[in-house]
Amino acid sequence: MQTTSPPPVTLITGASHRIGKSIATSLHKKGFAVIVHYHHSQRDAERLCDAFNNERADSAVAIHADLASFTDVETLATTGLKQWGRIDALINNASVFNREPDVANIDAEHWQQAIDVNVRAAYQLSAQLHDALKKQQGNIINLIDIYAERPLKSHTSYNVSKAASAMLVKSLALEFSPSIRVNGISPGAILWPEKQHDSAQNLKEQQNELLHKIPLSCLGNVDAITQTVHYLLSCNYITGQIINVDGGRSITI
């Protein structure tokens, strides 16, 4: 009797919306079972998993965790691994994007949150899932940002945390080789931020100004990110690299 091999499994943080949701959807279409991590968006995460499971039974599960909590991240790793008994790809996508216009006054909560969510949680998940990923000759992909190299004004804690996340990619690629490949993707203008602080007119002007600075002269789309994820998962001779997916924006900053 012919038996089918179990599908590969991916854990994606912040997978209930925006880029994380697109990555989850694209990998599910590729045959992955998907662990959808969420923090506040329980309804969105459960709806996404319901859609996945309607397409293919027992192919998705939603798990809650506050990535700023060491205990929650630990539980996310153990619960996720128990679901199907394997992890083939870890996508550290979730991040916080705090605005700090007054850099002369340190917001301790913003700094701690940025370091915990954008760096420590990714490191903790990578470390806790090391053995499972090694068993599958797996992959880790961190979503970085082009501002990890060229800072965005009024976002100091975010810039610093993303720079640390970029170094985490290189450090773990060295530490986890040759069994686990670790890479990063730095999106440019793919989606506009959800939280806006200016008037609609000012926002439109700012967005147009930014688009004029991009060599490809347009806003990107999430397909560019998902295609890069697929490439990094399939190419077995790349590790420790960070790919800018930004329409050339990083060369004009």
C-alpha cells in the first residue's frame, strides 16, 4: 500500500494579517501545514485557519502568544512543535513599529518592546526549535527592514532592533550551519503603515514623495515578498544573507 509523506510545517509569527498572512497563504498553497501565530487578532487568525482547513483538512492551526513574554514564546514553540511533530521552516515576521518623535526623552516601554518582539523572540524561537529544524534540514527566515542599514527618522528603537535582527541572521547562520539555513528579507515600500499620524493630504504628499525616490517608481506588493520566501526555502546554497525587496529604494537612501 502506497503511503504519502507528511507535509512540511511552517511556523509564521504575526501571520494573521498583512505580509505574514500573505506568506502563510502562499506556503499553504505550496503544500505546507501552517502554524499561524497571533497576538491580538484572534478572529482573523481563526478565520484564516478555517479557510486553510476547508481547503485541506488538518493543515492549519492558530496559536496565541505575546512575543514580549518569554513564557509565551516558550509555549508557542512547544505547542507548535507538538501539533504535527515537526517544524521545517520558521518565519520570524512579527514586529512592532513604534514612532518616537521626541528622541531626547527615552520611552523605556517602546525600547523594551522593540527588543523583545523584534529580536529576542526571534532568537528564542530559533533556539528552542533548533533540534526540530535540524532534523528536517530546515530554514529560518527573518523579516528585517531596509531601515536596519539606513535609519528612519523618529523610529530609533525600531531601527536599532531591526539592525540587531539583521545581525541575528548572520550569527545564527554561522552557529546553526550546516544543518539549518538562516536568511533575511528586508522589505521596502510594500504596504503603507496601518497607523498614520498625519492628515490625509499630508499622507498623500509623503507617499508620492517616497514613490518618486524608488528607482522602480511604484509601491511594491506582497507577491514580491512571498516569491523571495519561496526562493530562499528552495535554494540550498544560500545562508546568512539578507535580500532587499524594495524596488531599489535602499540604493537611494
